[in-house]
Amino acid sequence: MPTTPHIEAHFTSSAFVRDAVIGMSDGLTVPFALAAGLAGTVSATSIIVTAGFAEIAAGSIAMGLGGYLAAKTDAEHYATEKAREEWEVKEKPEAEVKEIEDIFAEYGLTTDEIAPITKAFNDRPKQWVDFMMRYELGMEKPDPRRALKSALTIGGAYILGGLIPLSPYILLSSAAKALIASIIITLLALAVFGYSKGRFTGMLPLRSLLQTTLIGGVSAAAAFVIARLVA
């Protein structure tokens, strides 16, 4: 009789979400704190907007560059460890076979059950190295375009996040009224962002909403206090 095929749905964009969270959370909090700090010392919203745009530009470049360098470092680390593993497979196969046996022994396989696996790996050195990279070192092969994607995602999310708390100062002429609107819209943005993150990652959306709003709100409040003390 016909059966419904089993289809597994796994979330595979964790790196993108992580970069988006980093960029968006910083974009929401840092420009908010700068604008809020200036709102208590200047009455002209044009000055706040100019300073806000300058901060968003500088912050997005710095954050994007940081993401790019971090991803490049991960790729270089992977390449270094893979070269070391290739040398060990070629020059010290006995030690590598012992490591394979140790890995499978943790899953309850006996020496006799492991022997065909080690023999098969001896005939496939490339797959052997890939196996050791993943299961001995716990390293996945990085996407060669990861660095650029990370930079663009973090930088873009920072710009998007930064424009949200700055928008009231663009639309309103009163700095005091813009500050209140900025607080409200920033908290709403954190809530929406947290809920969306939960839906995409498989977390409970409400839990993610509360977590993101609380952490982001505390961070923004701390940054606001510091900005007011410095301003």
C-alpha cells in the first residue's frame, strides 16, 4: 500500500541567523543609546540624526569587517587542521586507525565490527581525512563564500537595526518626543525580531520574544545610562 515518504525538515541557516542576530542586536542598541544620550543635551534633532547616521555607517563597517575576519580565521584554521590530518593519515596511519577505533568504541562497536570500517578508510584517504575532521576534531568544512556573506549579513543587519531607533528623530522635530517614540519602537522591534528568530530557529517564539526583548532592553538601557553620563 502507498505510504507517505518521511521528510525531515532541519534548520540549516544557523550561521546566517547568528550573524543577523549579532548585527541587528547591536544596531538596535548602540545607535539608540547614542541618540538618547544626545537627546538630553541638544534640542535640534538634525544634530542627533547626523551623529546617528555617522555611527551607523562606522558601526556597520566595523561589525561587517569583524564578521569577515572571524569567518576568514575559521577557514584558515580548518585548512591548517586538515593539512595536519592529511599528513597524519599518510605518515602515522596506525595512530589514526586507533583514533577511529576509539571513536566507534564510544558507540559500543567491537573491534571486529570496526575492522572493516578501518580497512575501507585505508582505501579512501580523502574520506578518511574528512571523517577525522568531523568526528575527531568536530570541524565542518566552511563555505568558501562564508566570509563575504557574514560581512554583508552583519553589516546589513546593523544598518537595518540602527535605522529603527533613529527613525523618530528623522520624523519628529522635538528631541524629547522622539526619545519616547524611539524607546517604544526599539522595544517593539526587539519583540518582533525575537519572535521571528524563534520561528526560524525552532525555538518557542514567545520564549524567544521575551528573551530577546529582555536582553536587548537591558543592553539598551545600560548603553543609554552610560551615554547620558558621558554626554
